[in-house]
Amino acid sequence: MPHTPLDPPLDVEWRKVDAEVFSDHTVLHPPNRLKERATELIGPRGSGEAEAIHRAERALGVLSQEFASWMDAEIERLEEARKAFATKPYRDAADALYRVAHDLRGQAATLGYPLAGEIAEGLCVFIERLEARPLPQAVVDRHVESIRAIVRQDVRGRDNPVGVALTLRLAQLRAQYAPGMGAE
Amino acid sequence: MVRVDFTKLRILVVDDNAHMRRIVRTLLHGFGSREVYEAEDGAAGLEMFTTHLPDIIIVDWAMPIFDGIELTSMIRRPNSAVNPYVPIIMLTGHSEKSKVMRARDAGVTEFLCKPISAKSLHQRLLNCVLNPRPFIKTRDYFGPDRRRNISGVYSGPERRTSNDAVVADPAAKRLRDSALS
């Protein structure tokens, strides 16, 4: 959407900072130009905030019509990262796989698939705690396959007993490869 | 009551995931923001920070090239030619306490765990505008005061050995200028 640029940024104002100097630290009080520039007095408490939040939620609701296809695209990325790691199981491929799983961990719930996010989280934590140890391909495969199956079957949250059982099995698998890592 | 006018805020979103950028942009537009810039990795984010001079930065943690923590550290340099006090909101899938502490120690202003909601993002943005904390500069830290709550019962690690004298060095102005020039 075209828009008119805002006022020139206050790129020099931050230099005017009050400071309290102590022997081992300095406390700096930058002027709050944002508050001066971007606030206004309004009526009853809460009305402006609630309205802004409702507007944003409505906008997200409209956007949510695209979430199913976004989830498919994210799973495709995960599958590609899994294949790349299977072909060349090196650090770069593991890092790339972690980043994709981490994306899913963070946004699957927003896209409507919290259980898939939970499985992605299990994989992320597993990779983090392995540190320099080799990442078992079997663990990666089971997690990616489970996420694919859950989304394909439109399993959303913990109200689905099969989905919950699957997450428990995956936790046991992680514990099998690395004791103590399954029940996070 | 005070209302934040989001139309007057310039916001930079740094996230390598296009879907998440779209979600954040949608929420920001819902709040009223019109000037929202996007960068898809830390390097591009740093460049946009210096060219667009945003009022607030929303940054992801896990990104290629350099991540959100490294980007924050690069911005929080007291001698920087560009505003080192800019509010930084870390938006991440990490929720572990150790990660929150690491982000805080890098100089992050607010920490926001995914999944994101309109209410939680709005609250963090309001905090940045209405309740900014003072900055602390020590030998190994420059960023918002990590003691968020002002009270006499602080129980965290005691990093400050002196709190009693307001000005230990009479040449305060000189010190201040050297810290900020």
C-alpha cells in the first residue's frame, strides 16, 4: 500500500543523553522521543488499546484463509531439509534442518496446528541438546513423517488421542537415542 | 489515558521466514502502522537499520548469516553512529529461561515467545513506547537496565559494586561524551 513517509527520523536526538556516572557503571537516560511523537490523550482507559487489538485480530482472521497452504509449504521445506540432511549429514545440513523445524515450532500454532508445533519443538530441543554429537537420521525421519501425517489428517491439538499418543512415542524415541532427553 | 499512535512509528521486522513476516506485518497494520520494513536475515536487517532508522525493531532469533542475538549485539554499540538505544523486541520460538537470559544479556528490550498474538505484540510495543528503561553501560554490557522492576529486593547477580555515589568522576560530562561519541 502506498504511503507518505513519516517525518524525518530523529537520528541525532539520541545523542543528547543524561547520564549518571558511577565507579563501575553508567546509567543513561535517553530522551523518550517516541512517546512525545507517537502518543495522544484519549478518553476512557483501555478503549483505544482494545480497538487496535481487535482490528489486528480481524486482519489476522482474514489472513488465516491462507494458513493451510502456508503449512503445506512449511512442511515441504522441512521435507527438503530432511532429504538434504539424509544425503549429506553434515553440520550445515543439520543447521538448516534445525532452522526449518524451529520455524515450525514457532508458527505451527498460529497456523492452526499446535500439535505439529509440539513435535517440531521436540526435534529442536533434541538437536540442541545433542550439541556436537551426530544427529540420528531415524529420529529426524520419524519426526518429519509424524508432522506430515498429523497435518495430512488435519489433527490440530491435544484433543486428538492418536496425535497425543504419537507425541509420546516420539518422546520415547528421543530418550532411546539420548537418555534423559525424551521427557522435556 | 494515553494512546499510542502507530501511524507515527517506523518499524523494522527481521525474520527469515516470509510467512512470519507477513503475520507480523498484518498485525502491525491492524494496530495502525503504515511504515513497516522487512528484512530476511540479520545482515539485511542491519543494513535496513542504518538506512531506514526504524523506531522499533522486531527480530527473530534463528536466522542464517547472523542471528537475532548477533544483530542485537551489533546495534547495541555505544559508539555507534546510528541509534544504539533503539527498542528491540526478540520474537522467537525459544521459551527456555536460559534463552531469555541470553537475549536480555545481548541487550534485547522485550522478549516475545511464539506463537504470537495480537495482544502480546501490542503489549510489547506499548512497553517500548511508554515505559522505556534507562540504559546501563558497563565494561561488558550496554543495553536496557536488566533490573526491570525498581524495588529494594533485587535478588539477581550483583554486578554493580557501587550504587551510592551519583557521580564518581567529577568529569562526568567528559565521560559521558566518551561513552556516546
